[in-house]
Amino acid sequence: MCIHADGAEFYTNNEFMVWSLQCIFANGNHVWDSKFPLCVIPVDSLRDADIQTKTQQVIAELVAWSLDQSTKGIWPSEGPHGQKLVGAYRTNQIGQQLAGGYRGCYFGFRCDGKARKECNMFQRSYMHSLICEACLAQRHHKDWQPLLNYKNFYPSAAHRLTTISPAPSCSTNIG
């Protein structure tokens, strides 16, 4: 399974942030034949940074729980927040095989640069003065270091010697 996140314009001048799940074995004539929408939120609802951060965290936690359950291949006994699952159907399914014995396998995350920055809450991106999530490359801004100019593509460029870390430079560690 592959998670896809991106902005999409459903109506004129009305953008939505869409998270979807796709299986490599799915096919169809329409995009929704091969993608399962997980969450669709109007971008206008995500203007406030705190709301956007919390929204990304909640979505990440729920998707992580769902992917974990699909890799186990067994119906869960409780929901993502430890709540009891209700209803006769769900109660009867607890402990049974999911999807006829198939198990889920997460293999990728598809998105453009903007969605990648937002979903991972990167503090460094092409949208910032410090533009690289892996090194100290930067664009011109107040108090910048000209030797770290991102436009220097030579092998001897100073920013190439400033690898930050193999771990993403996220503001928050999402489970």
C-alpha cells in the first residue's frame, strides 16, 4: 500500500488537502478506482499553523494504527485510541482474519514537495530560508552565510559538507 497526500481543486478556487491509500495491484478507469480516500479537508480549514499541525498528527496516528492492524492481518479488539469497538458485526470479527488472510504492506509515500513538507512538519524546505532538510544550504536572507548558498552546485560547495542527520528534521516526532 502507498499513501498519497496532495492538494486538489474540486471546485473553482476551492482547494482541498487529500490523503489517500493506493494498492499497487489496483487498477481502473477512474482515479478513485485505484485510490481509497482517507481524509479530505478544505485547505481554508488548515490556515492556522496549530490546527494544521494537530490535524497532521491525528491523521498520522490513525493511518499508522490502521497500517499496523493491516500488517497483523487480524481484526483488532479495540480502536486506535483504545476505545471498545461496538456493533454486532465488529464484535463478531474480533480476532478473525482480515481480507481473507491477506496482510497489508506499506511501501511508500507519494506527494509533491509542499505536501511532503506539510505532512512531515519539516522546519526546513524549499519554502524557507534554510531550504534543505538534509544540509545547511540556504537562500539569501537576513544574517545568511553566503558560503552556504544553495545555488552553488560545485562538488566543493560548503553546504555539501554540512549533512544534518539521516533522520528527518521534523518539529515533532509522530509515533
